[in-house]
Amino acid sequence: MKFPDFSRFSRPFIINKLIINLIKTIQLIFRRPNINLDLLPHCLPDIELVECIKLLGIYVSSTFNQSEQVNSITLAANQRLYLLKTLKLNGMNSKQLDCIFHAVVMSKIIYAIEAWGGFVAMEMAGIIDKMFKKAKRWGLTTQLLNFKEVKDERCNNLFKKICKNPNHCLFHVLLYSYTR
């Protein structure tokens, strides 16, 4: 089988005097989850084909499945809940615990939630909701949070900011679709 010519991909890098490190280069092909893997295009030579990568702290899957992202978040959040429980046992009051909960747990969950939150399956959202229930049950936060509500609030706030800012790159796209 003939592989595609890598030179057509590398031309812009050569023109701009950028060096491609083939050891660190990976390939991710976005596809439907049920597609036959034989139908995928051939890999580029010497470049590894992966199913999931971490970009800017967010796991991106070839099928947009967010299970890796949710597992990563819940693992980190549960470790931080244990830390907060230790602080509570050492006498920290509920107002301070709630403040720290939002700083160390919620910040991890809401980081770029607008980008990945829409792809979370209901069972994965349930895992995050269980973690929220545990935090409330342990007295580490004052309110019971819900993943869908947190995600929707963040997405609505982003949408409102885009609509209010005519200099935003998506402003004209949203204005056009709103007036149709």
C-alpha cells in the first residue's frame, strides 16, 4: 500500500522554518463510534495513530466520548475531597470548606466545560453528580450541585458574553443565525 506523501503536510512548516519532531507527533482521526476501522485512512509513516489525546488539559477522543475526561476529573476531585475531609476533621468551618471546595474541586470540573460538557453521556454525568452528593454529604460544600445545571449555566454565560461583544470572532455567526 502506498502511504500519502508527507511532504504536502510539512510544506507550511518548512516555509515558516518550523521543525517537525516526528517522535512527538501523533495522529488522531475523528470518526463515528460504530465505523469499521478498516475504512479509516492510512496512518502517516512513522506517526503513531492514537484514540485519545490530552490537549490543554482536556482529553479529546476520536469518537468524542468524554469518559476519559470524566474519569480524570472524578479521580482528581475525589482526591481533593479527601483533603477537604481532613481539613474538616482538623476543625475548619463550613464557610472556609465551601470556599476551598470551589477553588480546588469546582475549578477542575468547570475548566473548559463549555468545550467538552456537551459530549458527556448521562451515565458519565451521573458519576460527577455522585461526587457532588458525596461532597454535600461530607459537609464540604453548602449546596448540592448538579453537573447539567453547572454546565448549562457556564454555556449560557459564554453565549451571553459572545452576544454582547461585537469584536468576538463568533459574534457575526451567532447574529446571523439569530436573525434567520
